[in-house]
Amino acid sequence: MELSPSIIITAGPSLDNDEILKNILSKNVSWVRFNMSHGDHEEHFTRQKRIQAAAASLGKRVNYFVDLQ
């Protein structure tokens, strides 16, 4: 079984650009991190939905985790 590396990115304002978002997700991103020290819940929720939609359009699945501090 061949293992591929996990790529983790931190979700931020640059991912609000659809072209940048799809380009980054096409690079075999496995995990998206949300840093709750920056932004509010609504901003993170909106960004997560956009990431999910972009990943689906590329036929990819990404995992999420939240950094609380």
C-alpha cells in the first residue's frame, strides 16, 4: 500500500478567492485548519462551506480541525 503525505493548510482570507482556493485544494490537501483566535464563528462557517463546495467540485474530500487557542 502506497502512502501519500498529508498536507495541512490554515484557512484564512486568501481562500475567499475561488481561483486560489481551487488551486490550493488541487495540490492534494488533506486537512484544513481553522484558527479560532482570528475571525468569528460566522466567518469560519462561511469559509468552511466554500472550501467544502470547492473540494466537491474537484472530486476531493478534505478533513477539518479547529485550533481553539
